[in-house]
Amino acid sequence: MKHLKILLIVIIIALSGFSTSQAQFNPYTDLNGMATLGLGASGRGIPIFARFEKGIKDNISIGGQISNRSFRNNYFDGDYWRHTVIGIAGRGSYHFNELLGLDDQWDLYSGVSLGYYVLSTRYVNNNGFGVDIDYTGTGLGGLYLGFISGGRYFINDRLALNVEFGGGSIGYWDGTIGLTLQLN
């Protein structure tokens, strides 16, 4: 919850400090790079992610993402399982602006991601005794293929709000929200 509050404060500050004029460019027609930082929501913790994308051809981008999330399963006697998932993925997207005739301040896209994630778990009993368990290679960690759909709204020609849904963050279906900065 603390991370979500910080992200909301950053978004409010960014919105108040920038002009709301419409951007007059298509970020992937111009083959620019984009960096996005943000948080997510899911049934399995709050993902924190950093993403980079680069236009390689009109309306097509490739990039990568790294993410981290933690969540806990509590039991009635005070025992719990603490899970940490770290993911790294490559991704490719098609951007629909030109096809749909959308204004340049919007960027709607869909794509796929291929990545690897590591699930580490720690069991702690009610006496404070803990045991670390690494699930990599047991079917609970490893390679994954994800599908993504999202959109951006450009506040100006360098800054955008980004919302994305899918399984592309770290192998779990979730949604993310973040701020995108266009890199020249």
C-alpha cells in the first residue's frame, strides 16, 4: 500500500507540473525509446517493475522488463509462507494508433513476452524458525510466455501515463500502472 501511495503522489506531481497539451508525434513511428516505471495489482502481491521499449519499425516495438513482487500466506497458528518472485522478460508489441486512426496522445498496443522468473519461498513457524526453499526448476519457477495489452496517454511529448493488463509482468495475470518517459 505504501508503494501505491508513493506512485499516486508522483503521478499527481507530474500532472501538475506539465502542460496538458496534446503530443504531436507517434512514438513508434519516430522509432524512439520509452522507459516505464510503476506498480501493479494482482492476487499475488504488488508487482514493482521497470520496462524499456524501442521502436524497431513503424508501429512495432521490442524491449525488456524486470519485476519483483512478494506475498505471504498466513495460517491460523501464526505460521506463514513468504514468497518472492523476480522476473525478467523480453517483449514485443504492435501499436494500433495508425491502424485505428487515433490521436497521437494515445498509444494502444498488444503483444507477447517471453521471460524467466525465480520463485523463492521462506516458511516461518510461530516460534520464528524459518526455512528457505528455492523452487527454481521445480515447475514453480522458470520460463513463461505471456500476453499483454495496454495503453498510454501522453501528457506532453515526453511523459505518459501507462496502464497494462496481461500475464507479461512475471508469469501471473495482473495489471500495472506506471509513468512512461520518452527517451530521445
